Amino acid sequence: MKNNKSYRPNVAAIVLSSNYPDKCEFFVAQRTDIKGAWQFPQGGIDKGETPLYALFRELKEEIGTDEIEVIAEHPVWIKYDFPAGVSKKLYPFDGQKQKYFLVRLKNNANINIQTDVPEFDEYEFVDYKELFEKVTHFKKQVYRQVIDYFKKEGYL
């Protein structure tokens, strides 16, 4: 049976504080358009962009800095479907296929979520347990899958 779903190509960043590797603190932010929806920075890959280029562009657009060190890249694209309530008018896709990167903020990085078009209105650095208490329900499984991979590989 053929899957007729369409997925938007996307990058996502698991941003660790500059305290890594001494302390493992994950950056999460609350979306401006959906109160209570906390997530990692992410965004679409524009035509002609590589995932790595899109990663740096999206971080600059969403958290005001691209002052990061890339620690690792997840080896496969991961798909997820949008929840049933997401309007096809808002997103002409059924979900997203994402390339995940594990990154560390450089010591001099300054986060500023008050960007030209703010996507987040709050952010925090949280530990592993708090991360899964905070993030939006439909992303927990994907986040756990990706973080477990990076843990298995010895990055976390």
C-alpha cells in the first residue's frame, strides 16, 4: 500500500548550553502561536539549501544566534505527522521529515528570541527529565528517539 502523505523537509536542533559536556542542559522554547507548546528550534529547508546551511539560518532566525558547534548529526531523516487539529490551510503538508543536529552553544553566544519575526516568547535550559515533562505531546516520541540515539553514541 502506497503512502500518499506529504512531508515538509525540515531541520531541527538539539541545542545544548555552553556548559556541555560538564552539564547537559537542553534549550527548549515556547511557540508564540501555541501557548504551552514547547519545542526545539526547527524550520523548513529552502530550495537549494543543504540541511547544515538551513540549520545555521534557522537558528539565527529563531534564537538570534548561529554561534554553535555541531557535535553530531542524526544519520536518518525522521518523520512525524501533525496532530489532527492542524489546519491544511496553515500547513499544506501532513507532517515533517526532519534532519536532527546535536549542537552546543559557543561560550560567547547570546540568545535573543525577539527576532524580526519571533517564533518563541519564552525559553529555558532544562535537564533530560524536565525536557520530557515540558515539550509538546506529539513531539515526545521523536525527541526521545533522537536523544536516545545520541546517548547510545556517547554524545550525551
